[in-house]
Amino acid sequence: MDITEIRVHLRNEEKLKAFVTITVESCFVVRNMKIIQGNKGLILCMPSRKLADGNYKDIAHPITMEFRKFLEDKVMAAYQEELKRSGGKAPLPGSHPDDE
């Protein structure tokens, strides 16, 4: 399986560092992944929805640890490249990548 495109939309918020969209083999898209600043570093969060009880459930997620690591490595590398390209500047809070 090949990730053919990774789009990183930097954020200027305390914990939310970026929204990420990936394309798999030029035929399947996953939107609204998030890069979050956690207590021990950056975390890649899968797209999720809020349940009636207030908890969140992932909509899409890796099944194996090997694929999760592969995906995290690719996305974090793209995030670092986008930071370099933008000079570390992100848009102001409140705008969302789907608004573009």
C-alpha cells in the first residue's frame, strides 16, 4: 500500500499543530487527521466523531501496529517539511483547511 499524497495544513493553536489529509494509492482519501501536541511530544490522531456519551470514536484507523508506524512516520516527515517550507508560520486560529 502506498500513500500517494499527504497534505498538511498547519495550525496556530496551543495543542492542535496541523490538520492532515492523506491519499492512498491515488484512489482513497482520509481527511481530518490531526497532529496534536501531547505531554510526551507530537501525536497523530485519527479522524473521529463524538458519541452521545461524550466519548470520541475513530472513524478510520490503522489495524496493525506496523501500518500505524508507517503512517505516523510518513505524516510526521511531511509535517516537518511543511514547517520548513512555511518558516514555521501557521494561519490564524479559526480557519479550517476545508474552507480553502
